[in-house]
Amino acid sequence: GFLLDRMDNRLDFTACFVIALVGMALSMLFMGLTREPADEQKSITQPSRTPWLEWRDLLQKDRNFSSFLLVRILWQFSTMGFAFYIVFGLRRFGMDEVTAGFLTAAMTITQTVANVLMGWLGDRLGHRAMMIAGSAAVVLSSLLAWGAQSIAWLYPVIILSGFANVAYWTIGIAITMEFGSEEKRPTYIGLSNTLVAPFTILAPLLGGWIADAHGLQTTFLLSAVGGVVITLLLFWLVRDP
């Protein structure tokens, strides 16, 4: 935000992108230096010749996992408004670059803290409880955005969306690892990511279409309704594996 505010217009975004490039390159370097510890005790089953039949049977037999997948799919639509918070700040309140930078920083700090806090609480209270807390954050974030009266409202909106994102991604990964036996776990992980992927692409497109047709606040209100739905589904259908 400070770079965009202080630098010449021909260089401001360029400087931000170059800094991001260097940061990502360093991150990839250290990832490349990381080695996974060897695991000689894991038993790997032979792949099935008809994996889709195995996947179908798994989804039919493990209703808890199927319900969890349904929640992950609907979660994409309940958070479709998140992608438009900065746009909303620009259009509704004429937000400047520095404020946009502060909001982005608030999101990053929130997610950094929430990853540690919600992971620690999830180990003690259950990961399902953390997902319920995250779905409640979806509702509150979306409702605050829908009723926002000033740019200051966007800070709790962004902070709550950070908690919601951690509940979906970090806690969602953790709870996926608890389904099934060790031999079946790769199948659970694969299904959890692959079946949700199309909806991850579709949800923001739908949100953008709704925003263009009916306004950003309609998108936020529908996101809040979606948050209520996934909260109820987590209460009624999903159990800690």
C-alpha cells in the first residue's frame, strides 16, 4: 500500500510484483531443500483396475465423509463474496492504496495467527468444532460486509474471512487426514480435493455474475445464507471421524 501511494505510477505495481517474485523464489528454494523423512513401514495397496467403482463404493458406505464433501462444496459458494471485499471498498468508500495494503496485511496476520490457534484448539476440541467456528465466521463476515457503513467495517469483515479461510483449508486438510484407514487415506485425500475443484472454479464466477447483475451487497447476503446452511449441515450431518 505504501509503495503504491509513494512511488511513480509506472513503477508502483512493478515494484510490488518484483518483491512478490523474489519472495516466492526464496520460498521455492527452501522448499527444494526440504526432504521428507523415509517411511519404511507404510503398506501400499495395489491400485484397483476400476478405481471409479472403488470411489463410488467409498462414498456410498462412508456417509460421514460424503456429508463432509457436501459441506466443502457448499463452502465455496458461501465464501464467494470474499473475493469482492477489496472491490467493494474501492467502489463504495473510495478506498486508497494504503488502506488496501492495511486490509491485506490484516488478512495475512489473521491467517497466520488463526493457523496456529485453530490447529491447537482443533487438536483439543475437535476439528469439526473449528469448522463450525469458521462457518460462523463466514456468516458474520458476509453480514458485516452487507451492512457496512464505512471503510472501518471492512477490518472485522477481512479478519473474520481470514478465520473462515483457515477453517476451510487448514482444518479441512487436518480432518480429511482422519478419515479411513492408512491404506485408504490417499483415496480420501484425492476425492476431497478433486471433487471440490470444479466448484472452487465455479463459485467466484457465480459471485461475479450476481454482483454484476444485482450488486455486491446481494452477493454478500447470499454468502451469509450459504454460511448458515453449512453451519447447520456441520451440526446435523458431519461428525469427527
